[in-house]
Amino acid sequence: MNDLDHPPLVYLETDTPLPDPESAWGADSAVPGLLAAGGGLSVQRLIEAYSKGCFPWFSLGQPVLWWSPDPRMVLKVQDFRFHRSVRQWMKRHKGLDIRIDTAFDAVIDHCALAPRPGQKGTWIVPDMVTAYKALHAAGSAHSIETWIDGQLCGGLYCVSVGQAVFGESMFSLVPNASKVALAALVAFCRAHRIAMVDCQQNTPHLTFMGGVEVPRSEFLSHIRHAQYLPSLQWNFEPLYWDELSPTPASP
């Protein structure tokens, strides 16, 4: 297959539904996983996209681009690696507190500014920041926050549709703060019997924490079921940490 063998890129109007995620460009195309362009970033569009297992990812100067990669990077929460070094770091910080949705705007703003190894800029462009803040106001985007002595030190934001959870981005102002936020999200998911968190694309950091690639078909099957389960109550209880104990020996 050459670069011209993929189907024409679908350009969306505001009210045009996203195509079937299985129709995304294949592994042998110029841009594997690309599904469509355009269509805006309204709350309704974002909920439609996540319900179909798709997500937006584009740079300044580009139209909105929608993606459905195969394979898909996920974190199966039972396989999460809660490394000893992170547990020990938590024990040393007596003023550590996990909060949910108390500083969403600050979390996504920090994520947009966080340096990305090997990247010159960020995909969390101003339009994306505005869109996800609106999605948070609508109750479908959430921040998991690591606070130490009353200061926001790290966190992540995610999207939820029913009981389907999609991780988006994380940041740290001090070492390990984002890893603690991810561990808290995993503990939350285990407590609510959520099996999988979407991670979109493979990175060494996610692999280190237990992320794996799965076939898109497996991921979409999970999403089709989970999105119709009752919506979650997004708060963090200290007893959720018990979901991560005992843990296997970790390096």
C-alpha cells in the first residue's frame, strides 16, 4: 500500500456525525489512525467522539483532527504498577492530599504548558483548553489533583462517559506528583469496578506504569458497554488507597 491508498479524509460540518471509528486510516497509510477533520469542539461533539472511542489531536494552524488508532493504548487497572519509589515518596509527604475537580482550570492550564520530550509544542492548544473547560462545566471532564501542604503540585485530567474513562494529560511541578495522581485515578477506578482507562497512544511513561496496547476492536467493545452504565460520583475517599494494597513487589 502507498500513501494514496487510504480513503479520502472525511471533513465534517458542525452537524455531521463522526464516521465509524473502524474506518480510520490504517497502519500502512501516511497518518495511521486519522479518522476525520473539522466539525468543531462543542460539548456535544466531544461526548459523541468519546462515546465512539475517538479523540481530537491537532496543532496550531491545523483543523480539528479526529483519531481512532489501532492498536489503542490502555491501562488495565488491575495491571497498574504502583512502584515502591512512588509509595515511599507519598509516605514522606505527610501533607499530601488528593482532590477531584477542585482546580480543573489550573490542571489543564498546567498540562498545556508542560514540556513534552521530543515535541516542540503542545497539542493542548487554546481551542482545546476552552473546549475541555466547557466539557468540565458540563460534568464530563474531571481533574485528579495532587496537593501538598495546600499547594497544587501535579495532576491529570480525564473524560468520562457513563463508566468509560479516558485519560488525557498530566503534569508535575514536583517529582512524582503526576504519578500519584494517576495512582489515585486507578484506585478510584478499582473502587468503582472500572476495568480500563484509555491512554490513547503508547509512551514509555505509561508502559512503565503498566499500560498496554490492545486491538481497537477490544477497546471499542469496552466503550460500547461502559458508556451506558450509571455515571460516577467523582470524589476521592482515602479508603480508595486500600485498592492498591497489598501490591506485588515492584522495582
